[in-house]
Amino acid sequence: MGAMSAEGERERKRLEFALARQDLELESALQRGEPGADERALLYLEADPWRFRSGYVKQRLFCYLRRYELSGEQRQRLQTVFIAHVDAGERWEFREACRCARRFQTSELRDALVDRLTTDDLGVAIRATRMVTTIRHPRLSEVDRSHARAALLLWAAGSRTYEGRWVPTVVQRLWSPVWGEDLVELAQGQPDLATTRAARLLLGSARRKATAPQRQDSSAPSRGPSRLDCRP
């Protein structure tokens, strides 16, 4: 029995190594711009494999895809991939998915994201907020912005670690003087201490973003491999 278990473990490791090698070859082909690599990468993202280090692979595929001019059919398929990442849960590659969505956005993607701002699933609402505030000209109505702000405040109230470098940018893109006044009032002290803490955190994010030095927009598509930054 022990010998069979050992052999099974060796076979599992061989398969894992073979899959990792295939993933690396796909990344390299996409980075080099090989013909057909964009279609292979899209098929990989559609399949959404879930295994060791697959999040890192998808992160780089999203990043390298920004250099390509995809067909209309490929763009439509990619919209489904973006929405799947919003619905699926927190992913390592989500930041790059948002940047890729900015590069290949469609009106259908924008509408699908806005629809998710009102969902009862807070995680989905937050990821929809992150993605819709990343794309260009999302044309959010004041009602849409109110839904996104409410989700962000609720998320901040329940976040123990307040992780996320994305927060100050999202706060800035949803900012309005009226919302700022509302946050100041909430930050003065409420019966619900979590809401007070959340308002203070969001105000702090707004101040940090306002005083931070301006950086080149890393969401814009790269013009060449030397400018491509796939760091998390």
C-alpha cells in the first residue's frame, strides 16, 4: 500500500511539473508575440484552471494580453472572463484583470458591472466597484456612485486588516464634496463603531491619495516589453 501511495505521489508531481512547464511556455509565447498565442491565452483564461501557481500565470497572461489587438469575437469572450472574475471571489490576478478590462472594455461589460453594484453579495459588489472604476469613462450616474460608495463603506466596516492598495484610487474616483461631508459626519462617532472606523479609514485614503505624488497610469496598455510591468 505504501509503495502504491509513493508511486501515486510521484505521478502527481510529474503531472504538476508538466502542467507548470506548459504554463511557462504559454506565458513566454504570449510575451514574445508568437502567432496564435493570444488565442491560446484566452482559452486558458476561459478554462480558468485552479492549481498551484495558476493565479500567477493568469496574472501575467492578463498583463501580456494588453499588448495585443484582439478581434471583436475575442474581446467579447474576454468580457465573460472579466465578469467571471468579479463573480468568482477574490483572486491573486484580479488587479491585472481590471487593467486588462480597461484595455478591452465594452459597453456590455460596463452594464454588467453596474448591475452588480446593487447585489447582496458584498464581495461581488466590491469587485464590480473596483473594475468599473478602473475602466475608461464608466459613465456612472449619481445613483450608481451611491451604490458603490455604500458597498465600499460596508466593506471597510467589516475589513479587519484594511488590505488593498486599490482603496485610495477607488475612493478618489467615487469622491464628491457631499460624500466627503457624509464621511466626516460618520467619522465623528456613531453608535456603530465599525461605521465610524470605516469612515475614518476612507477619509484617510482620500487624504493620502490627494497628497501622493502623481504617477503614470499603469493601467494604460504598454507599447513594448520594456515598459510592461507585471509586478503585483
